[in-house]
Amino acid sequence: MAAMTAQQLIKLCGELQRDWAVRNTQLRDWYDLITMVDLLKEEKMESFVSNEPRTFYGLALHLLTPSTLVHRIPLETVAPESIVDISVVEDFLNRDVWSRLERQSLLRGRGGFMRELVSFLVATGWYSIFSIATENEIIAEIWNPAEVFPEFDDNGLLRVAHIYTL
């Protein structure tokens, strides 16, 4: 397969973005509800914006965001000699990975990893997490679903474009 030029890559990403235009329009409408934008506002006329969607969003976010995340691996189909190894993996995930992701998110001013994830789920019904596992750690980054444009086939994710403005 020949190397792709920058123009070909930009064209391909643009095609993926156009495929999701309807979704992104709906996402903007949902954001307008949460941010309480007055869509019926007219000059010299009264209008009213209900805070009900914003209140529901805040309550749902609070109720669905766990204070601590505990990762458990199901043991039903595991051989008894593997339980010790699974315990080590659970400890690694709980003590190292989740706490580090939460701390990094708070340092970035995002309110916490799980809170940010739940906020996208409640606001849009979508989530997008880029993750990579190295030998010593798991790196995960939550991306705004409005900036992510996947393409699927019968086997799952075929390709994805993450388009955002710096």
C-alpha cells in the first residue's frame, strides 16, 4: 500500500466528518438545551428558558459519577490457580490506573476522568476514549464525541478521525 499524502488524508477525514453531520447537528441542539440558550428570543418580546434540562443534567451527572471506581474481573470461568494473577491485575487497575487517570484529569481542570466521561454520556449519549497500553501503564484520553468520526464495518471499527481545533 502506497503512503497517503496529506491531501488524501484531509479528504478522507472530511468524508468521515460529513458522514456524521446529522449527529453533530443534534449534539449542538442538545448542548443548547443544557446551556439554556434562548432559541425563541425576539426583539422587544418576552421569552422563557426552562432550567429543567440543565437541572436534570446536573442531577444525572451527580448520581451517575462514582466517588470511587473499583474494577472487578469476573471469576466465574477462571481456573482457581489464576485467581492470584487476576487479583494482581485488579490491584494494578484500581490502585494505579484509575487513580492516575483521575488525578491527571483533575490537574487538567476537567473535574475528574469519570465525571468527564459521564458528562458526555448524559449530554450526548456518546463517548469516545482513546487508550493505549504500554508495558508499564495504560494511557487513556477522553475525546469530545463531536470531534470523533468513526467508520464501522461488520467486524467493528474500521477507521476513525479525530478532528479538532487547536
